[in-house]
Amino acid sequence: MAENKFFSSPSVDIIESSTKIVGDIYSKADFRIDGIVEGNITTTGKVVVGKSGKINGKINSSNADISGSVSGKIEVAETLSLMSESLIQGDIVTGKLSVEEGAQVDASISMKSGKQLKAVEGKSENKIQSEKTA
């Protein structure tokens, strides 16, 4: 068997581009998703979402590489890599985060250290407006 540098376990479950799954997935294997999953994915392995992959639900895994789109919560124990083609909407909780230029992220991000990284909108505008009206 050829050595696979992308996955951590010897077995990989593949959901190819013409497949749509509605329901939750529980596994100890690594996953590659090029199709559509409407439900939650829970695995002790790695999840790879290809460019054509779409997930509407929660991902809970040890590692993840995302090139497609995810709408929902992403919980990754170790490293989450968001590739330049990715579109993320929801919440992210991870140990380490890698984001390529071009990735679209509309999410609250919480690192294991407990720090939350959120975009703060309009804070300076509100301060200026309150100073003028006070």
C-alpha cells in the first residue's frame, strides 16, 4: 500500500462529488468530502473537504483541511487549515489555525488558549457618537 501523506489513519472514507448524505456520520477513520453532507461529522481522524465539498452541520475531528464550504460549527482538537478556496460560516474552536490568503471566513474563532478573536464592528463609531451627544 502506498504511503498517504494527507491522512493520519490507514483507512479513508470518501464521499465523492455526486453523493449527498443527509444525517450524522460517526467514525474513527479519516474522511474526504467532495460531495454534500447535511448533518454532523464526528471522527477521531482527519476531515478533508475538497473544493466541491459542502457541509451544513458540525465538524468534530482531530485535524481538518477545508477547501470547500462549511456552514456550522467546526471543532478541531489540533490543526484547522483553511485553504484559499474555502468559505466558512459559523463558529470555529481549534488548537491551531492556518488561513490561506483568499479564504472567506465569517465566523467567531476561539483558540484552545481561551482567547477569542472576533471582528469588532462599529466600536469606534459608537464611541465618537456618544462623545458628541454627551
